[in-house]
Amino acid sequence: MAFPVPVIVPVLLPLPLDQPYDYLLANGDAPSPGSFVVVPFGPRELLGIVWSRRSPRPVATARLKSVQTVLDTPPLPPTLLAFMQTVADHTLTPLGQVLRLAIASTSALAPAPLKLAYRRGPAPMPVKPSIVTARVLAAVGEVPGEAPIVAAELGKRAKASAAALRQLALDGLLQAVEVDTDGGPASPDPERPPLALDPQQEVAAAELVAMVEAKSGVALLDGVPGSGKTEVYFEAVAAALRAGRKVLVLLPEIALSAQWLERFVRRFGEVPVAWHSGLTSAQRRDRWRWIARGQAKVVVGARSALFLPLTDLGLIVVDEEHDQSFKQEEGGIYHARDMAIRRAAIEGCPIVLASATPSLETILAAGLGGHVEPEANWRHLHLPARHGTAPAAALELIDLRRQRPPRGAFLSVRLRQALQDTLERDGQSLLFLNRRGYAPLALCRACGHRFRCPNCSAWLTAHRLRRRLQCHHCGYGMPEPAHCPSCGTVDSLALSGPGVERVAEEVRQLLPEARIAVMTSDTVGTANAAEALVAAMAAREVDILIGTQMVAKGHHFPDLLTVGVIDADLGLAGGDLRASERTFQLLYQVAGRAGREARAGRVLVQTHVPDHPVLQALASGDRDRFLQVELAERQEAGMPPLGRLAALILSGPERPLVEKAARELARAAPFDPDIRVLGPAQAPIALLRGRWRERLLVKASAEVDLQAYLRGWLGAQKFSSKVMLTVDIDPQSF
Ligand code: ADP
Ligand code: ZN
């Protein structure tokens, strides 16, 4: 008999560590990389996965601890392991923290709960069965081998008590078994007939299908709102399914995608497997297993779905690729679009980036900016016209310097008339203001005291519905004060500026007969509430919808005739270099909601700076000219996507320590003629959730290997335990 030889297994743990630790496995073969194991770690037991590479600091075998359990959870596939390493390398996030993203819900790993069920037992039928017995035996069927029925269900069908069923099992007439209840997902059917595509859709769809067949390529699917981008990439989804491969679709706000799911069902007959933060832990567990076992054919999810253990991918789609919510800002900072492109390369499948307002990164890579040649393997697919007869909505700028709203109001006369007129014509309106709450500023009328958050460098926003002042960064809140904490004056609270609640109040006074709804994260806190409101709007139960950027996303409201933008200048203020790009995207998307079907729509945009390039681009509809100007400015400033940038944020509860650490870090920066280190300076929000923040910006030209430089620099740094360093490659705001 051979002696079992212990093997050394490297185990990656979900901790901020870059390397696996070695463990011993007493006997048997080493589990394959990606297998789930439980190991002792200090006083704790941790879930980890077997990694493909040994720890670089080997420990004497005698001192190694042993793996406690090897779980029978399906191992993470090799392509996912490779992808995790890529994400860690690109974002300078410790590998163990990337693992945490991949096993975000450990409940996904718990075994499926087993339920008591019964099937026909071995005992022969009694000569004179009682009525209950006869009903039960009829319900479970004649044959002992038939599929078991869950006890609760059987009791209901046969009108039998749990005790009666137990007795029948004791008598041998039933056989008790335990069943795994997680079933499996439905399979979308690619053979159902698609909509008849129009000629421009046909061309784009054919190109995507060819990419699916070639198993490579990156396509920018660039189409105006209503051009049918979804219908077009559905053809690529169908092609991948026909080839027996899987599909991953990333959407910005899965919460708002009921309309998307409906369309998917219309095309493919079944729902895809949805993955988002609103799932219960039981749903997560089941769905994660379906995916790990290869049962899920199409997975649609928010950015975290990028780390699911899908295999055999035939296509990845990133819809609304410009959307900011693809950037994960905490616990491992990454951009889901950029990482999706890398995952597609690792999986050997094509990727589609769909948008009406592509990010400058994508514009540049697709060779659209006129600046550089397109990157190899990138394709630009253009859908310049809406599907069908709907003409593009007319867009009009309202110059607030000339057409000032009435005193204390925020809607100009022109916009008021448009709302009234739309209501009379039996149409719907949408008002957009990217500001939650009632008023952005709360102050004392007597002494001018302004209310600010104690945990953040931010003013408090007044929320009238709740009679509270709230911080939008950390969630801090206080009741509306009865007197000023600074001068003591009673009833002196003044609320200044508009938020959506205040706009709703104004519209209610103006059009008391209109049915008004407000859509912000305050009024529709859950995914279901948001879906219900979108459904109510689509069903014409709402006349005027007022909301923040939540309303800008790809909803399709056939009777929406008028879109009003209350303050187009909001996003343009401040020194952020991406401000113009973002404002353009947001306003263009909002405007795209108007007049989606036969009746012509109009868009009214209130602004104090009608000559601003963003507003001129919107008014003229000349997106490409605007993009050229933006790219030229980024070129000039050496900023992304034409230069490279990283932000290093140092944060901690004690300001002097944070400042000292930032100064020391800056001093330690290695000299490199192609790299500039700017700062330290206060981060844009200098105090956030009770932590002080200092920032260094690292700028380099596009050819420089910024990650290598940062690794060389940061790897040697030691910080006080009260200071944390966060690396943000390609920060969204700078
Ligand atoms: P986009 O994503 O480009 O804004 P959508 O894919 O949402 O456009 O399409 C807009 C609307 O037009 C949807 O209601 C869609 O069902 C409809 N549509 C698009 N293409 C077709 C087509 N070929 N036949 C019928 N309806 C279509
Ligand atoms: Zn705060």
C-alpha cells in the first residue's frame, strides 16, 4: 500500500494581499487551481481558492498549516483566474482583494438547501386504503421510481397533513427523500423570429455576427437613441447561442432594466439570468451555481457580473458603455468597460460597446477622433437614424439671462407653457434636474450660518418631504432645526436653490390637475419601486415625471413629448476636466427620451451659458465636432485618454498624519523624465465619512508603463496603520 504523500497547495485568501499562502493537504491529489478550500488563518477559518502559482516566500514544510476542507463547489475557471490577475496588475489592487470581488457573496458557496420530498414507497398497496391514503398515493403516482414531490406541495395537493405523510412513510407506502431545489435557469431560444431589421440595422448586425463567428474583435455600436442598438446586438446574442456559447451583458443600472428584460423575453422567449445587488442570498447562491455549472446561457448584470465564473463565452456586451456607474470606486477601483475588454480577450470572444454618446476613450480607440488610427481589431458600427418614422426631437436653448423665471420659481415662462400645452395635448413631460432633495443649501436668514456635514467637506441638502437636512456623501442627517445653532434665532431657516422636490412643488402649483411623480434615489429606494414607476410612466399613469439622472437611462416612453432641463449648467461648474464630456452625455441621453414614436417631441434646455460648447453641440446636434474639440483639449493638457493619469489618495482619521504621509510619499517618487507627480493637495472632497483625504496625481504620456512606475514606487512604501493608500488608475474626476 502506497503512503499518502502530503502536497503543498498555494491558497489565495480574500484579504488585501498580493500573494497566495502555502498550505499542506495531508493526502490525495492537489485540487485543481480555482478550487474552493477552507483554511486556518491566525485564529480564524477563511474561505480561499487554490491558486496556480506558489507563494514566493516558501516556508519549511514542517511549519505549514493544513487545508481544512476542500469544498465541492465548482472551481473558478482558469480564464477567470487569469482575468483576476489582469485586473490586479492593471489597477494595482491586491490580488486577494480582486478575489473578494469574484466571491463577493460567500452565500453563493453554501450548498443548496435540501427539502423533504416523497415518492412512492416499496410497500404494496393496502386492500382498503383510507381516503387520505388513496389521495396521497394517487398524487405521487404508481411507479416507485417517479420524480419525488416536495412534502409541502404533496400535502397541499392530496389535502394530507405532514403527520399523515410521515406515517405513510413509516408504513413503507411512501419513500422520504431529500431534493436539491435550485432547479436551473430557463434557456433562451435563438431560433425565435427576430424583428425585421431596417437596412442600417441589418448591416451592423451582420458585422457583429461575423465577429461572433470569428471569436474576436471590439465593436463600438454607435447609434442615436431609438436607432435600435438593442435589437442589433440581440442578433449577435442569437449567433453566440446558436454556436452553443454563453453571453454576458453588462448594463449600468440593472434596477432600471425591466424594459430591457421584457424585450429580451420577446426576442428569446425566456428571461436571462440577472445578477445584481438586489438579489436575496438564496437567489445569489442558486444563480452563481447555475453559472459555475455552465447552465446559464445568458447572464445580464451590473458591473460586478464581470467576475462571474462564466465559461465558453461567445460574446460580451457593454450597453451604455459611457455610463459612470461602470466605474467601481470602492474596494478595488476598476472600470468595468475597460476590464470587460480584457476579459473578452482572455476568453477569446468579441465584445460590443453600445452607446449614443460613447466615452472619449472608446471614441479614440475606435479611431473616430481623427487623432490616431483605430486600434487593431476595433470596428465602428454607426446607426445614424432612428428606427421607423420618428423624427429627432427639436432642441431649443432657453437663455435664463433673458427669460428669467418668475421670482422664487425655477421654470421659465417658455417651459411652463410647454408643460401646459403638452398636458392639453394629452402627452407626457419629463423634467430633469440632477439634484436630489428640496434645496442644495440651508442657511440661517439672520446670521448667514450654513449647515454643513460634520463628517464630510460638503453642505447639507434640505429634504422637505422628510423635514431633514442630509449629507449626500455619507448619509448623515439631522431634523430641520427650529432655531439657528449659531445665533439662536428661531424659525430662521432659509432654503436656497432648486432640488427636484422643489421643482415638483412648483409644477404642482402650476398644474394642479396633472399627475406628477418624482424619481430619485430618495423616492424610489428599491429596484422594484423604480420599476413600478417606470411602468406607471410607460402606462401613461403619470403626466409629468420629475427626476435626477435616474430618468436619463434608456427608458422608452412612447407618449413622452416634452423634455425640460431645469439647469443645464450644473455639471459644468467646477474645474473637472471631464465635466463637459459628462454633461454632454447626460443631457444628450435625457433629450433622447423625447418623441420616441409617431408624435414629434421637443427638448427645452434652460441655461445661463447658451454659448458654451456643450450647449452649442446639443443645439446643433453636431456631436462629432464637439468630440474633436474635447479631444484636442485633452491632447493639449496631456490628459486621458490622450495621456495617462493615476490618482493616489491617502486617507485617515487624523489630518496631520495623512498630510505627513502624503508629503513623504511625494518625496519618495522616483525621478522619471516622462512622468510628473503633482501634489500633494487636498482631494476634491477633503473630508469624507470622517476621513481626511490628500491626493497626488501622477501624469504620463500615453506610451509610458504607468503601472510599472507605480509598482516600483509604492511597493517600497510603509505607512502608519492610521493612513490608507488607494490607487485610482484613470480617475473619473480630476
Ligand atoms: P436604442 O437602444 O438605440 O435607443 P432601441 O433598441 O431601444 O434603440 O429601439 C428603440 C425602439 O424601436 C424600441 O421600442 C424597439 O423595439 C424599436 N425598434 C428598433 N428596431 C426595430 C425594428 N427593426 N423593428 C421594429 N421595432 C424596432
Ligand atoms: Zn457627510
